[in-house]
Amino acid sequence: MSGISDVARRAGVSKATASRALTGHGYVSPDTRARVQDAARALGYVASSNAASLVTGRTRNIGVIMPYLNRWFFAEVLEGIQDALLEHGLDLTLYDARPGTHGRRLIFEDFLARKRFDGLIAVGLEPEDRELERLVGIGRPIVSVVGVGADSSAITLDDDAAARRAAEHLLALGHRRIAFLGGDPRDHWADVDRRRLDGYTRAMTDAGLAHEVCHISSAVTMPGGYAAAVDLLSDASRRPTGLVGVCDEVAIGAIIAARRLGIQVPGDLSVVGIDDHEFAEMFALTTLAQDPRAQGAEAVRVLLEHISDPGVAPIELQLQARLIVRSSTAPVDRASSAIEANTGGR
């Protein structure tokens, strides 16, 4: 494998000049830089990250820590982060911090303390008190996506507004018996669920329907939404005409449950989700869309600013969801006759 000496010899420059040309640290004329880069490409030379780290004090590596790798949102954010890091020629170290596991404890007590990264992106982490102290103590810039930042920058969706808009969409269609499905207090990502529940509750209260507020807990998964919806929809006396899912996966689970119970969507039941999951179009789900990949890319941009200038003040960038109307929602008139027949017209 060719070394820096070979590159310098081929380009006709000193090793120091070749190093400056390839690392970008120190002045080199444009012509010389191009000549050195051409020589490096011709020889297949790859700069040693360890050597560069000794010179710059940077690892050119970004840590990413998240509690789930197999959920749609987290996978999408990770792709956005990776694409943005590749554009900047940076490496990525991924930490799978599943809640309640031995591996998570090791990550916080050992791996993060090694500081083998220039900065950290925490995705939906919501750390416990001791974990938060350890994050602050690593002395590296941190940007959070969702989750709670410890005096650090954060990229978040306005979850309250998204759920409020979802409920308002159903209210505008004439629905009054609207339930909120999903969210489990035992879930380690429960802050998002609570904010979305608050948005739904506020929309119902503002519409004079505080007495109709109905929250059905479930795991924030498609099977969780399905199981909770089967229980809710099987009882004709409390069956709503509209459902707001805490996320698209829960909403899709509810649609599957309704179909298996012979309840027509949207003829008997209108359903709205939040996310614009990759399956949302397949189920014709009306939803409040967010863009997780863009959130990941934005987190990289903000983190690199903090790495370049540690004096940059933390920011909180709150993104707004976009309503996408598909055919899982319809005016209440199409659903009212069936509901009134089952509830005595109340």
C-alpha cells in the first residue's frame, strides 16, 4: 500500500506539503494541491485517520446513539445521518441503547466515556438522570433528534401541533366521537406520546368536546394498535367515528382491526395517523407527514457547526408536520347512521 512518501515523490513535493494538500490544514497553492491529489488517486493512497487525528485532534468520527434500530422512524433518521456524514467524508459509530438492557448500561458507563468521536447525535433517547449526567460529562457536542437535549441543540417535530391538526381534520369533517389511540406510559419514548395526546386533547377541548376525550393506551407498534383497536371497536356502545393514531403504525393496526371486524374505513370509521410511514400510502392513510431523513441530515449540519465552533449557542429547531389527505377519512355523515343505530342516536 502506498504511503505519503510515495505520493510526495510522485507529485514532486515534500512530505509536509503532500500532507497539507491532502488534509487541508495549512496553505498549499491550488496547482500543487491538485497535483498531490492526482498522485494520491493514481497510487490508491488513503490517508490514515489515526495520523490525521494526531495532527488535528479530531477523529473524523460521529457517534450516533438510539434506543431502537428496527423501527421505521429510527431507521429513516439513521439513513439521513449516514448520507450527510458520507458527503463530509466522516465515519459513523452506532450505539444500540435499547432500554433496560445490559448493553445500554455498558454504552453509558464505558463506550461513551472513551470519546472515540468528535460529536454525538442522540435519536429519541430520553435518557434517565444518571445517563443524562454521563452524556453531559463526555465533553463533546451533542445534538438530539426528538428526545431531550441536555443544554444541547435539538431537532424535533412539533408533536403537539401535529396531533392537534389531526384531530382538527376529523372535527372539520363533522366527527365528534374521536378517540386517541396509542401511547404506553411504560414506553421509554413516552414524551412524544404525551405531547401528541396533549395536542389531541387541546383540539377536543377547544371544540367544546372535553367530555368526549378518550385515550386508549397501546404499545407504539402496528400489533399494539391492532390489539387496542380490536378491544375498542368491538364494543358498539363506545365505538368512535374517528381515531387519531399516536403514529402511523398504530393507525394502520387500527385499520386492519376495523376491516377484520367488518367496520368500513372510512364509511364507518375515519382514521388519521402521524408520520407518513412507508406503509401509509399502501393503506391510503390520511396522515401528518414528517421527514425523518431530513431531520437526520439537519442534525449532522448543526452538529458540525458546534464541532467547528464550540461557542455556537444551542438551538432548538421545531419542524411542522404536513397534512396529507388520503381515503382513510371522510365526512361523519357516512359513518353516523351505523354509529347511531348502535348507540341509540346519542
